[in-house]
Amino acid sequence: MTEPGELRAGQTRNLVLATVAFAVSFWAWNMVAPLGVRYTGDLGLSSGEKSLLVATPVLVGSVGRILAGALTDRLGGRLMFPVLMVLSAPFVVLVAVAGEAESYGLLLLFGFFLGIAGTTFAVGIPFVNAWYEKSRRGFATGVFGAGMGGTALSAFFTPRFVDWFGYVATHVIVAVALVATAAICWMLMRDSPAWAPNTAPVLPKLRAAGRLPVTWQMSFLYAVAFGGFVAFSTYLPTYLKDIYDFDLTAAGTRTAGFALAAVVARPIGGVLSDRIGPRTVVAISLAGTAVLAIVVAFQPPIEVPAGVAFVLLAFFLGLGTGGVFAWVAKLAPPEKVGTVTGVVGAAGGLGGFFPPLVMGATYGVLLDGYGVGLTLLAITAAGALAFTLLGVKPRTATAPPRLS
């Protein structure tokens, strides 16, 4: 049995390393979206083509989490973090090659594989989960989840790096950062002494995770909370250009502010879940999201009240992401946390893949601007709120373990 002192000795270092690795990976994962306005101008893209381009990296970063989570149960985070970052680095550079060639097809192809960088989320949750006792896993997963601030770093710095260093050099810098971070993780990161490899075949593990109610209940909720965050993080530069006529740098700065608000809220959601329960935190998140989606749909003036509304919307989405994974960490069997995390994380990523496509397809339809897409977000959040309060049943003594 692992002694508490063994865990405490490595908790902070490994949580920091995992969070930094997650942030750098998410910067790489979000390399296309901050330059979406540039690609639209250079390639003459339609609204639908633009939406598909910024959403494509989300696809592999979503579905790939299922395999990444299952492999983490078997191989451990200390190996999986470096491997995934090294695999992602060449595709960051290849995206730049495609952009220089002004090839929409190659941008889609390399952007698809750039999604590998987004799979590190499914590695980090079981990795940090194993380092912390159950009563502090909401805190641990919340802090780790703040690494999604890599999207804020990308939104803020990527357009500026292009201005300062050049388009291709920017992608090379991010690729080098991935490899360097991978090397640091390999040298300094360690798997928890409480972790043991789960060597069961992957497909049976996925089937076993699929039989757990927590997997599908949390998948739905995470698809709304994290999916909403990813959708806005990737599509907001385009939204701000279309609705408020911001240029690339100005739109990137405001998108970074949106992402930063969600990043700050995520660990708060985790800590609050330890104290007042994840159900309450997720319910607050979804209620706030539904209300603010309607507010934003009316296209309020910039900077106030529109800026305030977007920051609050991001904050509520961030609370929800922290709350959902605090729920997962408390309820999933320890030997299946990686597999369950992979499935739930995939659902969250897929939740971010479809909204940009919907936003592009419904632009100017029935309601002005993106009103239809935002109204659909509000309806979805309200439905998820009802499910959180009424559809997720408490654990009973005679039934299989359910959410409480």
C-alpha cells in the first residue's frame, strides 16, 4: 500500500510538469484557429470552408483521446506525454508548409493530424489523479485542466509571433517548444507510486468503461461544457471579425481573454466540487452558460457589455469543465480512470468540433449574425442542466455505482 508521504513527495512537481505539457500541447493544437482570418483572406474561403478548417484539428484531438487514455492506463503518463508531443511537432511545421503553399487541402490534412497534440488531456487526468488522494482530486484535475490555457497563449501570441518572427518561423518555434517540453517531461516526470499498469487489452477495457453509467453521463455533460469552450476558443477570432470587424491581432487578444477566464475558472470548479459537490458546480455552470449565450446572441456593443458577457460565459464554461472531471475522478474505478477519461475527453472534444460547423452553416440564417447557433447553445445548456439535476440518479445500495 502506498504511504501518503510517498505521494506528497512528488505531487507538486508532477502536477506542474503535466500542466505545462498540457498547455504547450494545447498551444500547438490551436495553431490554425488564431490564423483563420489570414487563411480566409489568402485562400478566399467561404464561411463553411473556414469553419471546417478551424474545426478539423479538434477531430483527432477528440477521438484520439480514447486511445490515448487507454494507453495511459497501460504505459503511464511519464511515457505518453513525451511520445504524443514528439509526434505532434512535425505536423505543426507541415501546417506552415501548407499555408505557404496556399493549399486548402493540405491545411485540412495536416490540421487533422495536428489534432494529436490535443490528446494529451486524456493522459494528464489519470496521471495527476494517481498522484492525489480522493479528497483532493478535484483540486488536482482542476489545476491540470488550467493547462487548457494553451489556447489562450496561442490566441494571444501566435498572431504576434507571425508579426515578429514570420509565419513559418512561428510554427518552427512551437514545434521546438513541443520537443523541448517532451525532453523535460521524460527527464523529470515520474508516474505515481500508487499507479499500476493495467495490461488488459484495449478493446475490452473500452467496452468495460462503456458499461459504466458515469462514462456516458459525464460524456454528455463534458461535451456541452468543454465543447463550448473549445468551440469558442477556435471560432471566436472568426466571430469577432464577422460581427465586430476586428483584425487578426485584436481578435486574438480578445480570444485570449476569453480562454484565460475559462482557465482561471477550471481549478475553481475543481476546488468547489471538493467542497460543495460537483453536481452543484456543474448546475451553476450550465445555468450561467444558457443565460449568457442568449445575451451574446443579441450582439451587444463592444467592449461593454459584450466583452463582459463573453468573459462571464467563458468563466461559467470553465467551472463546468472543472466540475465534470472532479465528478469523474471521484467516481471512476482507479484502474479505469484513463479509459473513462479518454471517452469523456473525446466527447468533450467532439462537442467542440460540431459547433463551428453549425455556426458557419447558420450564419445570417433566420437571425442576424450567429444568433441561431448561439440560441442552439442556450437550448443545449438548458437541457444539460435539467439532466444534471434530474437525470443523474444518486447512488443506491442495491444498484451498481452511480453518480451521487
